Amino acid sequence: MQRTTIIAGNWKMNKTPGEAVELAGALKERLGTTTDPEIVVCPSFTALVPVAEVLADTAIRLGAQNMHPAPEGAYTGETSAGMLLAAGCRDVILGHSERRHGFGEDDAFVNAKTLAALEAGLRPIVCVGETLEEREKGATFDVVLGQVEGSLRDVPPERAASLVVAYEPVWAIGTGRTATPEQAQEVHAAIRGRIGEIFGEEVAGAMRILYGGSVKPENAAELLGQADIDGALVGGASLKADAFAAIADAAR
Ligand code: PGA
């Protein structure tokens, strides 16, 4: 089964609109016509609209880093799927560990967002991953597969292949400590197995499963070379056009 690799940049809480436009401009020059791998950038909310303008008429997809499941209403500080679409987004990162652990998001909430995003026509990039403590006590598979099940509950099987899962071991995010390609591959294979049990083999064969956690130009090719790793969700290294473009090159 051929799966087009995705290289997604999660800019997190970095860059003013002006700085984001500058980075987007540099990425447009290097990657503006790249369709394989698929390139996605996820700036902060205040930068979405100006970055969408820079990336219009390029192959680079725009994504947000979070959203609220409700379509509108009294949710101070939140942003809906419809607002993201209108701002030019096609993708949205959901359930990032910094949201799960820093803001108390549980699987049920991530699931509500996933269903709302799909319903609105956004592509969810649903993040899962174990903490160091969970890995050390041998709970990695239980935790990760539990998050997959809980976050994707009630997704209609005919829509499931369009969503993306990102495996991001919490201990590897922003720490410089990457999972070895073998450690990542075994979890990716287990996730694909569980997706097959829930949605069927065809969906499992088509779904892109990204790895995230200290991906950089130096380790990207080896990670992306694993059978069940279909791309990368890149934090720190996505903030520099050269590094992000080098990771995209490693995917070719
Ligand atoms: P990192 O972040 O590449 O800086 O480790 C990855 C992520 O959190 O998506």
C-alpha cells in the first residue's frame, strides 16, 4: 500500500505574525511545489490568516494546533473548526501531549474534537504517546493503544482513512532524546494493527501514522525509512526553514 509521506511542522507558541510570514515565505521558496512528501505547517492562531495568504497557490497545507469541538458559542478563548476553515486551514493537530498534560485534555475531549473536525472537513492529526514513567513500567502499548481507541471512538469507518495519527513519545518531545527507529516502528506497527481491528485492513493500510519527538535533519531519514512510519510531526526543527526543508528532503 502506497502512502504519501507527510512532513508537518508544529510551530507551537512561537513567532509573531510578522515572523511567521517570514518563515512561510522561506518555506514557499523551498517547498512551495512539493507534493511528495505532503508539507503541512501549523502556526499559532494569530499567524494563520497572514500565513494562509503567503501559502495561497502553493502545495503547502495550513494547519492549526488545536480547536474546540463546539461550532460556536460561549467558549472564551477557543476557536471552532469553521473559523479554522475560514482562515485557510485544512489540517488541525488534536490531543498534542502538551494539551493532554498541560491543559488536562482527556481522550473523550480529544474524541469530540476529532469528530467535529472531520464533520467540518478538516483533517485531524491526532496525537498519542506515553510518558517516560509509563514506558518504564512497561505500559507503552496499553497507554498508546488506549489513546488511539479513545480518541477515534465513533469515527465513521469510511472517514477514518482520511485522518492522521501522530505517535509522539512524551519523553522525546523537545528533549533532544529521539525514540530509536526500532522503538518507534514497534509502536507504529501496533497502532496500525489496532486501527485494522477497529476500522478494517483497508483503512489500516491507507492511514498515515507520523512520528514526532526531536525529529531533525540528522535522524529523519532513518526514522522515515521504517515500514510503518509515514511521516513526521516536527516541533523545534520546523522553526528554521533550512532544517525543515532538509527533513522534507530526507522523506523523498
Ligand atoms: P519536537 O516537538 O520536534 O520539538 O520534539 C515535536 C512535537 O511536539 O510535535
